[in-house]
Amino acid sequence: MPSVRRSGIIAVTAWVVSVLVFSLAYWNAWLYRPDSFVLNKEFNLTPYQQLLSRLWSESSGAMWAASATSSPAIAIELDQFSASVDKIDREATALQRQLRELETEQRELELAAKAIYEEHSTKLWSNVEKYKIEAVKAEVAAAERAKLAAEGLAQASQQTPSPVASIAAANANVGLARAQYALAVRQAEVGEYVLGHLREFADPEATAQFDATEAKLAAIRHKQLELMDALGKVRGQAFSLLDDWHAKRTARLEWIDFVYFSAGVSTTTTFGDIVPNSRFIRVIVLVQLVFSILLVGYLISLLGSPRSPP
């Protein structure tokens, strides 16, 4: 008889401990994810987790800049929260659609700008080369004449080896050197002028097209920054809404409520006022239920065991 009583005490203690342990597991799950359980009419609704996934999804959350706004002071119930979620989602969707449209327009303009730039560059350097040729035309002609004269006098001095012919050839070489030096100086002056006045050599029509395209691209970039800022504000509103909802929702239940729920699960007498809302929590409930059934069955077998005669 004492062994039966001892076994019964151990079984009851195990039941109480299991109720407390599982209640702590349920309570922590509730604090970590307020959608783990639903209350009363809130069946199959997970607005907190849905908005959290939207915030960090690759298509939307990654584009939202960090920003913050103050949360409303009034209490947010489920219908109000869902309506706020829908409003934020509509705002974010509209802003992202505008961003996608701007990105498409930007890509088209960048392709057009590339073609215009190539045409602009081709005409620019063509004009530069024409200017260089025209600007040094006199010096090139003088250098050519000096070269021809030097070559002619050099041949004459070779055919008629006399001091006069040699002196004339030497003077012609000096003149050639001076002409080449003057050409080099002029080329340097022309190059310096080109660097300082490069825009003057551009084609007016190509320059106007290029400037207009750059202005459109600048306007698009400015609009993109405005939309990104607006998305950042939407994200701030969403996080404020999440914080407010998390605080108000988790405050509805305390640990003692989950002790009550755990005891109900262990005795199969739950009333449906607190309902598991995730597969993971349902697995935990199933484990507790099976464990409790086995434990209660064991207790019943102890109570039904024959007593020893006095």
C-alpha cells in the first residue's frame, strides 16, 4: 500500500510539473509571436506575422529606408489593426509601383543617353581634329618648305663640295629646325586651347539633346529619392504599428492564463477560448495531451488496484 501511495504522489507531482512546464512554453511562444494563439473570434488570423514578413521580404522590405514615426496612443483592436495593415500595404504597393515605372524609364533614358553621348563625342572630336589641322596649317606648310629646301641644299653640297654649298646646307638645316620648333610650339598652344575650350567644339544639336537627357535623368533620380523617403516613412509606420500591436496583444494574456490552458489540455477540458494558431504549438499540445493521457491512465490504474488486507 505505501508503494501505491508513493507512486500516486509521484504521478500527481509529475502531472503538476508538466502543466507548469508546458504553460511556460506556451507563454513564451505567445510573447515571442503573438499569432501563436488566437482568442475567441480571432480564428486563423495572423496579421502581426503577415506584416512582419512584408517588412522583410526581398521585394519590398529591402527597398525601405530606416525611418520612424510615433505610434497612435489609442488601443488598436484586431479590425483596426487589419485595416491599418491594409492601408500601409496599399501605400507601399503604390510607391513601389511608381519606383518600378521610374526604373523602367531610367533604363530607357540611359540607353538613349548612351547613344546620344557616342554621337556627341564623335562630332566633338571630329571638330577638334579639324580645328587642330586648320590652326597649324601655316606652320606645317612652313616646316614642309624648310624641309624641302634643306634636302635640296644637302644634295647640292654633296654634288658640289664647296664651303659655300656646305654653309648654305647648314643654314637650311637651322631654318628647318626653327620651323619644326615653331610647329611644335603652335601645336602645344592649340592643344592647350582645346582643353580649355572643349565645349566650344561640341555639336550644338547633340549637346542640346545630351543636356536634355541628363536633365530628365536627374529629375528621375530626385523623384526616386522622394519615393524612397516615402517608403521609409511607411516602414516607420509599420514598425510603430507592430510594436503597438505586440504590446497590446501580449498584454491580454499572462502566465496564469496559460497555466489554465495547459491544465485544460492535460485534462481534455479546454473551452476554445484560447486556441493554438500554429503547427508548432499544435505539436506541443499533442505531446502534452498524449503524455497527460498516459499519466492519467496510470493514476486511474493505481486507484483501481486492489488494496492489501489489514
